[in-house]
Amino acid sequence: MWDWVPIVFVTFKVLALGLAMFFAIKWHYDQSKKGERRAALRTGAIMAAAFLLALVAVMLLAIGLSRTLGLDLSLP
């Protein structure tokens, strides 16, 4: 009976995220056409740097937490 739930939720999530990505890309494209190309590129670079910084912070937090809990992270 519950076999349809993941299918519906995953389909909804894919459609919602796809639609959001489409409108985000369209909005950024329209903004760059207004002559603010340099500002758009700078904002994109800042966002990419912030994402990488957040990714490193989460990675370090996960490694620290796993060592605190005594998990073995060594490769075989």
C-alpha cells in the first residue's frame, strides 16, 4: 500500500527543484543582460567560495565528531 509514497514524493521533489533551478537560472541570466555582468560574476564567485568554505566546515565537523565518538576512519 505504501509503495506509491516514495514515487510521488521523489517525483514532486524533482519537479519542484527543477522548476526552482530553471527560474533561478533565468533570473540570473536576465540580470546579467542588464549590464551588471561584472557584479553577477563577482556574486557568483563569492557564492562559490562560500559554498566551498561551508563544505570544508561540514567535512571538518564530521571528521571531528567521528573521532570524538571513536569511529575508525582509516582506509583498508
